[in-house]
Amino acid sequence: MIVVRDKSNPTKFIRTHSDGMVDVYIMSEKQTQKHKLSLEEKLRRARKICELYSLGEYTIKSCCEVYSVKYSTFQYWAQPNRKPDSKRRGFVQDVHELYKRACVENEINFRERLKEAVRIGLLKLARGIEYEEEETVYRFDSNGMPYVSSVRKTTKTILPNDNVLIFLANTVGAFNT
């Protein structure tokens, strides 16, 4: 997923998912105004950023953009070796612990999603793929306007991949012994 702030309208965010879906978020001017956040609000945002990051689908930068926190600010919050400061020490430690846990969960979830995508891809290649292709022929009338002359649908088949079948036979055989 990619989250981008629209340059022409700073209150508009465009989020593009890996499957091609696009969401548009429009925030009010009040939401985008810069103001000093309380420690509770910072911790709440840091918690949400870490939760989103732990899913394994997003980068930490895109998670920060979703919750209107600069990436450098979040990194400042999550620094483990800051000088002891009575006001901020607990907050920094909390954010650092959240971030460490989110990094571990992100790695686990990312690997699981990757394994699943590889399994699905190998299965498709092992079974073969059948899809339908549509070809539209346009002609022009006497006024020069195009019209649909004919539509031809063809079903195409991609045969199973021999290398994938050999790989799966060797891999599955190794797991079954």
C-alpha cells in the first residue's frame, strides 16, 4: 500500500493498495493544522502506527503519513538511547517497545503473506492457467464516427510449467519422507 498526500490539496490523501484499489481521504483543515500534541495523543498515534505497520503490508513511512506524523518525528519518538528526561523517558520507552514489537510482527506477517503468494503462484503454474481474451473491431461510419463492428472472444490456455512440476515433486517428496 502506498499513501501519498496530494500536492494540490494538502488535506487530500490517496492510498493505493497492492491489488490496485485506490482510496481517497479528505481531512478537514483542523485535522491538518500543526499544533503541539499531548503525550497521550502522541502515544495513541504511535500505537496506531505500530499496529498498522505490524500487519506486514505497509512501510513505516506510509504508516506515519496515514496518521499525520512525520517519519523523522516518529523515529525521534522511538529512539532507545535518549538522555533520561523525567517527562519523556516513559513515553520514549513505550514507543520504543511498541516499535520493536511491531518490527518483529511485521517480519512474521510479511513472510506469511509472501509464502501464501508463492504457494498460489506455484499452484497456478502447476495447474495451468486458462483465461479469456476479448478483441473488439471498430469501423467508421460515413460521418467518421467509430462503431463496434465485431467482438471476438477467445479462450487461451497456458499449459502447466514442467520446471514447476519438477520443483514441486522434489519439494513435496522431501517433506513427505
